[in-house]
Amino acid sequence: MSGFAQNTFNGLVSGAFYALLALGLAVIFGMLRVVNFAHGAFYMLGAFGAYVLLTEAGVPFWAALVIMPVGLGLLGMALERAVIHRLTRLDPLYNFLLTFGLTLILQDLVKLRYGVQSSPYATPSLLSGSVNFGLFDFPTYRVFILGFAALLCVAVWWVLTRTRIGMVVRAATERPDLTRAFGIDVGRWVTPVFGFGIGLAGLAGVLAAPMRAVNPLMGADLIIVVFAVVVIGGLGSIFGSVAAGFGIGLVQAWGEAYLSHFPIVSQTIVFVVMAGVLLWRPAGLFGREEAPA
């Protein structure tokens, strides 16, 4: 019983990262119809930025938790205005190729400066140690990640559903054509929403730094699974992305724990789930079915 509970907790922690990253991807895709392949690279930059701030400037984790998401969000806004905005009227493949190329550039720049080896990032002293849950002990930092990510997702959901600006952004994300038909200027929200999505990726990277090895390829290892999460939840569905993120985290943790004798199954279980969901609901669990032409 304690083993199952611990595996479940591990799955929820992994799901917290998936949820944050998938939430950013969902709002970007919903608003711009851009598949942002560079999302994983910005996640990596969030982690590396926290590492550089600590080792070269003595900036602690708590400050990096604010500095990196804001800085990367502003960088994302500038990128959207300078490059991505110019390609949104063309085939989506162009922006996919652009963000794929941007990923390779960012990864190579980091490799050139810091090499390919992994760099450790110390857990904040305030969050060291473990918490006793009766059946098992769990690292305090991981408990913090789970609680912080859950609160952030709830806060984002509250803003999107209870405020005027949030409802406009949510409508423009999930039903952009209908929103434009009501005379709402969707274009004015594109740049800040893109920056917000990139900021979430940077935030997830800072959170990952003390828990996972900081290296130039850490985003590339994660982004494929996050794309699967977004597809399972439903492209452009904000709630679906968060729910699928936590759900896939659980499926992956249980698969690694109880299917370890079948490594191929445990490693591909996420994509098996994705295939099953698409066969059942092509738009994803919470996606909107397109009306037939």
C-alpha cells in the first residue's frame, strides 16, 4: 500500500510539470494556432537561467522563481512580435519549422557556453528534508512542487473564468473564430498570451532545476511527452491540458513501477494512451469536435 501511495505521489509531481508545460502550449496553440516546438527549449532556459543566476550572481532560488518566468515571458513577447507574428497567416508548418529551428539554436548556444554535462542545482534550504505522510516519507521539495503547481493551475483557471480579461482570453483560445465574430479584437491578446505561455515554461524549468539534472537537452527529453499530453487533453483546451498532464503523470509512474519487467510497454504507455484516446475521440478528451464541412 505504501509503495502504491508513493508511486502515486511521484506521478502527481511529474504530472505537475506536464500540466504547467501543457497549459502554456494549449493557450499558445488556441490563440495563435502555432505548435510551439521551442516550448521545451524555454523550459531548459528557465532551469539554466536559475543555475547561472545562482552560480555567477548569487541570486537564490526564490528570486529566480520570479526573474526567469518574467524575463522569458518578455523574450517570448518580443519573439512573437518580431518573427512568429509574420508567419501566422501562412501554413502552420512554417511556424512549426521556425520553432524547431529555434530549439536547435538555443540548445547549441547553451552547449557552446556550458557544455553537454549535467549541472547540479541545490535544493533551497527551506525545502530540504522530507515530510512524513504516515505510510511513507516524501521529499519536502516535491511536496512544494505539487502544491505550488496545483495552486498556480487553480489561480490561472480562476483568472480565466472569473475575470473579464480572462474570459476574453479563454474564449479567444478555445473559440477564436466565434470570438472574432462578436467583434472582439483577438489580435491584441496574441502577444501577451504567447509571452504568458513561454513564462509558464520558464517557471516549470526553474522548479525542475533542484530536482532534475540541468542540461541543454532536458527540454528535448520532455517536450514529446508534453505534446502527447496536449493532444490527449484536446488541442486548445485549457482544462483538458491540465487534467491530462496530471493523469499522464500518474499513468507513467504506475507503468514504470508495475510494468518494469516490460520496458517497451512502460516507455511507450503514454503514446499507447494517446492512440487510444484519438481512436475514441479524435479531438481529445476535452477538445471541441469540428463540424463536418
